[in-house]
Amino acid sequence: MNTLWEFLSMSDANVRFVTIGSILLAASSAVVGCFTVLRKRALVGDAVAHAVLPGVCLAFMLTGEKNPLVLLLGSFLTGWLSLVIIDAITAHSRIKEDTAIGLVLSVFFGIGILLLTAIQHSGNEKQSGLDKFLFGSAAALVGQDLITFGAVAVLLLLSVLLLYKEFKLISFDMAYARTIGLPVRGLELLLTTLTVLAVVVGIQSVGVVLMSAMLITPAAAARFWTDRLGVMIFIAAAMSAFCGAAGAYVSFTAPAMPTGPWIVMLLSLLAIFSFIMAPKKGLLARYLLQRRLRNQMTRENILKTLFLLGETKEEFGHSYSRQQIMERRKLPLLRMQGGLKALCRQNLVKKDSAGWALTDAGRKEAQRVVRLHRLWELYLTQYLQVASDHVHEDAESIEHVLTPELEKRLEELLNYPTTDPHQTIIPQQP
């Protein structure tokens, strides 16, 4: 507890620089990363991250010192150059974008490693720590670095805030943006520039190898929680800021632990949690929805089976045994038992000594399902010219999802029919 309080007090200047720097770098990268993900250019961030290494090395070789502003400028130029080359290869050759990204990424990163090796063997005493750009070293941030990278991070956030509507439009509907006269090409170049800047400022924290994770992971995780861009950006920035502070705290308590990889690891854990637990799009929510729909279909199929059994004798209140139901409708025994119990609880089916029978409410619900089934069969034969002996299976699925609005539309299209393609009476609305 004392360690946490000491960390939160920010009394140590180095802790202050590392924590604030990590939060700014992580949050700004996440904000720009949201637009990168929505424009389906996630791999571009990885290419830029690997392409900035030659720029860092060249800037150091030309100046002979590790001035953060000079290194930032050098890395920005090569990062921008990599995007220009990717676009040129894609536009003027038969090579697809993903292949072009792989080529540019490997070539630039290879050149960067060669230059870094040459610097390490040059004997320049100021090159110490330059290799930290490979894996990042947030703990090496000092006051001058914080001012430089912090200013760029604030510039990124302000740019997104001021041009939010324009960026949103080109991310979702570029054709409409052109139609209303927006400078789409200029906005794309600006957004690309911001992506390069986000990568450039982030490599100090996590390095070129892990930078793409800082750019993409928060946006991908936030996408599971909302369908609104503004909320997505806020969630992504909040996740990244929290992980940036948490990574700095881990490094504070265990100095041997690097900040950057811990930030990425924590972001990955949050992403995995989002993939599984997000309320609407998570794996758990999707599984529960599928199970609920499967149970609903089972219940409706049982009701329909009881209705069809009664339709042959015109005795809808008659009781039928479990064996009779299973002979008419093949269902797994456990699923059918669960469906019958649920229908009893809903007062749609009643049980007596002879078996199971529809209640008045159950007959109305079963009549609705059968009605939708036969309307859809008739629609397939009349409008899609499907043979009448090929429409049953499709209607078996679609009858469970047709809404009252679609039912009304089907009736209008079919001129309020009374029989289906098999000349069986279509039940009227209950």
C-alpha cells in the first residue's frame, strides 16, 4: 500500500516523467488507431512502426546525438516514405496492399537493423541506448523527451477533436464525403500523417516491434463495447491510459520489468476480456444469444408439432404422448424435455395423464408459427419460382425470425392467400 501511495504521489521526477509520458503516448496512439481500424488499415501501422527504425538511425548518424526532436523528425520521414511506397506499389503494380506492406516492412526494418549495427560498431559513445527503440524504454524518458513527445501527443488529440466529423465521414462513407465536396485526398493524407506521428511518439515507450499493438489493440477491444465512434474513441483512450499508468507502476515496483511490454500485455488482457465479456458482441453474449434462439426455436417447433397433430383430427386440445411428438418431429430427447417444461411454465402447454396438449394461448402461438411457415412457402413458389417440394426446409428456418411487419408485407404481396403451395389451409391470424 505504501508503494502504491508513493507511486501516486509522483514525488519522484523520474516516476512522473515515465507515468505521464506513458499515458500520453498510449492514449494518443489509441485515438488515432480507432480510425486506422475502421478504415481497415491495421497492417499499415505495423509497417510504419518497423519503417521508423532507419529514420532514427539516419537522424543519429547525421547529427551524432540523440536529440529527441531530431530523432522524431527522422523517424517521421521514413515512416511517411514507407506509406508512400506502399501506395505506389499498390497503385502501379498488380501487387495487393497486404503484400506491399509485407515487402516494405521487411525491407525498411532490415535496413534499420543494418544501420543500427553500423552505429554500434562506430565507436560513438553517444549511441548508448539507441537500441532501446527496438523494444522501447519508457523508463528512459526525461523531461526534454516528455515535452517533445507530449506536445506531439497533444497535437494528435487536438487534430482528431477539431476534424472529428470529417475523419468520421471518410472512415465510413468516402463516396458521400466526395459528393458533398470534402477534400477527401487531403483528409486521408492528414489522417495518414497522424498515424505516422502516433507511431513515432509511441516507439519511445514500447519500441518498433510492439508499436502496432499499441495502435490497434485498444481500438479492437473498444469496438466490442459500442457501435458509436465517439464512445469507441473514449473507451480506447481510457483503456490505453489505464494500461500506460499500470505499466509504469509495474516498472516502479519491479525495476527489472520493462514498461512498454507490460503496457502491451495489459492491453492484450483487456482485449481478451472484451472479446469474451462484452455485453453484445462478446463471445459469451453471442453464445447466450444463440442458446436463447435455439431454445426458442425448439419451443416453437414443439408447439407447431402439437398443432399439426391436432390439425389432422381438428382437435387442437387433444393430448399427445412424448413418443407421438417425437415421431412427428425428430428432436433430441433432453432438448424436447426442456422445451416442454418451459412451455408448461409459460402456460402454452398443459400436461395430463395422456400426455401434452396445447392451451388456448399455446394454440394461438402455434397457429402463428404455422401461418408464417406456409406464407413463406407460398412466397418462395410464387416470387422465387422454387418448386413446391423444395420450400419446406427454408421455411423451417425463416418462420422463427419473421416479424409482424414482414408478415403483413407477405400478406399484401400474396394478396391475402388462404392456402399454401400444397393446398393446405393457411391459419388466419389468431
